[in-house]
Amino acid sequence: MLKIGKKSFQSRLLLGTGKFENFDIQKQAVEASGTEILTFAVRRMNVFEPKAPNFLEMIDIDRYTLLPNTAGAATAEEAVRTARLAKASGLCDMIKVEVIGDDRSLLPDPIETYKACEELLKEGFTVLPYISDDVVLAKRLESLGVHAIMPGASPIGSGQGILNPVNLQLMTETMNIPVIVDAGIGSPADAAQAMSLGAEAVLLNTAVSGADNPVKMAKAMKMAVEAGRLGLEAGRIDKRSYAVPSSPLEGLSIIE
Amino acid sequence: MSIRLNGEHIELPDSIKTIEDLLQHFHLQNKMMIVEQNREIIDQKAFKLKKLNNDDHIEIVHFVGGG
């Protein structure tokens, strides 16, 4: 069971809702992923087109926990403002704190992220900061009181998978809040690896929305996350330098 | 009255006096949205009471797809 703040979830896959080709495919992908948490961004509404469809109107939102992000923010102040707007919807009190510090890499600004988390915790939000794979920052944020930590596997949308498994494992082994691997996951193998390294959950978007078949990929990611988690709980064998036969050595006389 | 709505300068007929009037004018009253008036978030229950003033900066935001 994944626990974030006061809420519990069966699914360990969080799905982003950006960049799907159309709402129909998106709806099917959400269904296939088995996710219980959907992320969103907060943006200006096109008031001159009131009939433009919105994905939120197409799903049964009571079935999902909404995790809005503060994407677009470059400072703590902007992130806090976006978070307050999201909360005012009355639909959620969770916030993914995303403060981008570099436009080329889209890597998060650790100092502004920390400041935003500090303020949002004071205001009673359930706070999930998106950070680089920085073990010390993760610990500082844990001490501050955030409810989960979301280290990036590699740059957003890059699909490069987990660039620093050592740092990720250092986090999962030493932290008492959920580590949710966010950003950079490209394939089901990456998602399974994240879970094998001890992540409590995985958040991905482009890996599904950008796949040739997003619905199949959503299902593959669901299975990969489950397999990775199950494998971790099962306890893998140690790696050895030499072969160890799987078949018994007794009774070999028949071929002597 | 003239206001700035989502960054755009617009002229409103005199009949529009409150936030609720504004939302109805744009046929937005049934949408899931959040309204900010001069940087202050307006409680949905207060749409009816909140008066619009000349030169107000109004932001109407909503949730869109994102990761």
C-alpha cells in the first residue's frame, strides 16, 4: 500500500495527463494504467472558447486523486501562487512542487523548491517536491516535513531512464517518506528498475502519451511497476562471479 | 467598465457588476475553474457578491493536462 500524507493507494503508478493525442486514447490509457493519482497543470482558461472540452470533465474524478503541479513556476513565490490556485478548486490538497531552474535541462531549482515547500507545509498542503537525484536535498526536505520526495530519473520527457541508480537507492534505503521516481522514465524496464531500487511509486507521462500505442504502454507500465515491486518484496538473489548449476550433481553416472 | 481578463484588455457592458455576471457573460458558470481578482483568490461561494471594478485584473484558470 502506498501512503502519501493521510491517503493510501493500491496502485503505485502515478500518471501525467499531458500531451495525449486525444481524450479518447487518454481515457483508455488512464484506465489501462490502473492509476489512482493523476497529475495536472494549472493554466489560464481560454474564456473565449467556453465549449472547449477539458479532460477533467470526461472522467469520473471521484475515482482519482488529483495531483496538480506548479509547472511553469521559476520561483518559490510563483509556485506557491499556483498551489493556492489549485487548492482553491476544492478538488485536492496535494501539490507537486515543480520549480524549474534551467530551461534547457528543465532541472528543478533546489533552493526555490525548498522555500516553496516550507511555505506550503505551513499552509497545510500535502507537499510532494520534484527534485534532482540529490540525496542530501531529499533528506533536508524530509526534515522539513514534506510528504513524499520525487527525484527525477533523468531530464523531463527525455526517456533516458535512471541515470544515477546509486543515488536513488541511497534515498530509498534511508528515507522514511515515499520516494516516487518522477521524470525521465522511458520504458517498462526503467519503471521496473525504479521499483527494484526501492521506490515506493513511479510517476510518468511522456513514456505513455508519446508511445506508438499509449494504451498498451499504460498497461505495460502498470505490470512493470507491479513486477518491480513484487521482485523487491521477494528478495532477489546475490550476484556471483561464477556459475552455480541449477541441476543436481548427484546421479550423473548415466553419462559417465 | 474595462478590465484585464487573463492578460487581455476587455470592455464589459454596464450590466456586468459581479464576478458571477462576468462568468455568465462568457458562459463559464458551469466550468471547473478558479478565479483570482487582483491576485486575491475568490471563494466560489462569493462569486455572486464580489463586485467588479474598473481596471480589475481578473485571472480565470483551470486544470489542463500536465505531468
